[in-house]
Amino acid sequence: MSENPIIILAGTRPEAIKVAPVIWWLDRLGVDYIFAWSGQHYDYEMSSVFFEQLQLPKPDEYLNVGIGVHDIAQQVALLIQKIVSMAKRRKFKLIYSLGDTNTTLASALASVYVTKPFVHDEAGMRSFDSSMVEEANRRAADAIANFRLAPTKIAVLNLLCEGILPSTIELVGSTVVDALIYVISRNLLREDVFNIYDVNPSQYLLFTLHRRENLTERRLPRLISILIEIAHKLPDYKVIFPIHPHTKKYIEGMGLTKTLTHTNVQLTRPLGYFEFITLLKNARLVITDSGGVQEEAFILGRRTVTLRKTTEWPETTILGYNYLIDPDIDRAADIIVKSVELEELNPPQLSTCPLGDGNAGRRVAKLLQLLTESNIERGLEVSGYPLPHLTTRADSPSLCFRNRSPVIYEELEDGYSDEICVTRENLSSEEMLKIIKVNWMKVDKLIENKKI
């Protein structure tokens, strides 16, 4: 191993999926790395099965922070302590982490304490919902990072709007696209799941629920009630509900298990990656509160209803694949039921897909290789120019520009407006596509010519 390897830090199911394509390409390029697994998800189905299916190597370091630690603050503190301890024992050039988990936040903070550069992948993602722990994690990671790898053009814009130096941002795409292509191109889908759960393709709905804000005593009973109402109003469809261990604990703790006993609702254990993607790809409708599932469903061309007011993947709403719904509104179940009646969608074309073209892992690995060969180090940065940032609204697929610059205010026709929302009503689909479409061949040329 060289004296300048990369420390790769991950620790949850989504991170296992996202980091796999990066590791595949680092191996191909012969780039040395130290793979550290935090164990933030310690349930076997939530981690180990993904290692096997995605051919991830055995971690060089296992931090074991998920065992017996359920408090967020304690987990982050323990993670920082263990990452710093590991870093002091190892020779390495930089720390790389991705996403918005406690592992990501701890990796970013630890990089400061050991004075090593930090690279944050999936940078610039914003839901603009300050109640989400993940939103705080990703904002902090982006602020600390020396180099930010953004999956989409809107993510790049978000970073620029926060004053991030443009030279520290790279558009690379989402590695989730790479992982899905890996599964489908190698015929790894597990079609035996249809027999196991006694369903036919497109004759079931897929339901997932795990976000902390949806597991409260006020919100969880409401969501379970919506689920049962949907099952009652769609007698010809099953609803498959793979229960996250965290969600199961709250359902049992609130005495809601009996409420879920409906002939059309099929509860399952946590699924392996291949099994879940098979069900996702063939579902008539996906109902979720997960950012990762929104992303996967979009890439596979599945219509999705997201049980949240905002999303960090606005591209999915702009293109009409994903609808945001506030679970607290009246007739939420009726709105979801009507979504089943809509025409099925086709997957987006990879060449212009706003989330990526299947080459994100290669781009990330090449950029990491360039960084290890450069003189990058933690130090001062010059702030970029503040620009308006973008988000979406639950009531309508829209782009919202929230202004922060007096220069922008002066250019507005209607005076000093705090927010301008561009919706389907006042902007054509063609114009929206121009905003988010990506020429990935052009991106590759820019990266190939880059000398960091």
C-alpha cells in the first residue's frame, strides 16, 4: 500500500450502495484506499447482505458504533473519537465520505481534528427542511469539505448560492445510477420475490417508511391509517411494506401492530438490495419518505408519492415522476389512490438523465486519484459569490428562487420579492428540461482535462 491512500468512510445501507461503484473503479485504477465501516446500521439485512451482493471488500476498519448506541449525539461523538483514533494510526492523504448520515458528519469533523482534507460526495443536496437531521449533516459536511462532488446541476447551484468556491465543486452524477445499471445489466434481479409474496408485476404498491420525523406519536399512527385506507380502497392491489428495524420498533412501541393486519398489506423483513430493486422496478406505485428510494424509483421510471413536504431530489418532481404530499392533509389517501390510475412512465434516458449516466463511480475515482497525486491540504478558502438557491414545493412541482443578493432584488420586475417560484403553469416542459439536463460527455471532457 502507498503512503497516500484514501480513507473511505461509510456505515449505512444507502452508503454501501453508493460507495460500491467508487470502490470498483478505485480497484480498476489501482488507487490505494482504507475502507472503514462505521456500523451505523448494525442489522445484518441492513448492511452485510449488501456487501455480498455488491461485491464490496471486507472493511479494513470496523468501528462498531451501532451496537448499543441509540442516541444521535452519543453516536456522533463516538464516531468522531474512533475516526480520529484510526486516523492517527494510519498514513493517508485524505478522507472521503458521501451522503448525509451521522457517519458523514463525523467524518467531516474528524478531518478537521486530524488536519487532513475532506472530500464530500453527494454535496449540495438540499431539502431546505431544518427539522431533518440529515439536512444539518449534509450542510455541515459541505461547509467543512475541501472538495465537493455534486450529483446534479441543481446541487451545484445550491453550493454556489451558499458562497462555495466554484473551483472546489465538481459535477459527477449519482453513483446510485451506476449501482442500478450493475444489477440490471447482469440480470441480478430476483424475480422469485413475486412467488414469495404472491404478487404479479404492476399489481402491487411498494411502501417504505423510516424517517425520524415520521415516527412520532403524532405522525406514525396517521401514516399507518393512510396505508390501511389505501389498501381498503385498492382491493385489487397488494401493498408490500418492508419494515425498517427502526420503524418496527416504533410501530410495536405504539401498539400499532394489530392496526396493520389487513389482507392486502404484506409486511416483510428488510430486503436485500437485489430483492428490493426487483420489487421497486415492477411496482405500480411507490410510496415512501426515503430520499434514496425517490432517486432509485426515478431512475427505474416508477411513479412515486413522497410522504414529505420537500425533497432533496427536485429533478424527480420537475419531470413528473415524484409527487410530494403532506400526510397531514385531508384526503391524502384519496390523492395517492388516484395516482395508481395514471399512465405508467418510462425511465429517463441515461445520456441526459439529470441524476447521472452510470459513470459517476469512474468520475469520482478519477478525481480522488488526481487529489491523491496533488498537493491538496486543509487550509483557507475564498468565498464564492452568493446566488439565489433552488428548491421545490409540496403543492406543485416547481423551482423556487430565494433571493439573497441586493443585485438580484434590483432586477426583479415586481420589486423586492423574497421568493420567485417557477411552476409548470408559467414555464414550459422544454424550458424546465434545459435547466436540469446534463451533457455528460461534456462533463467527462472537463474532468479529463482537469489538473487539480
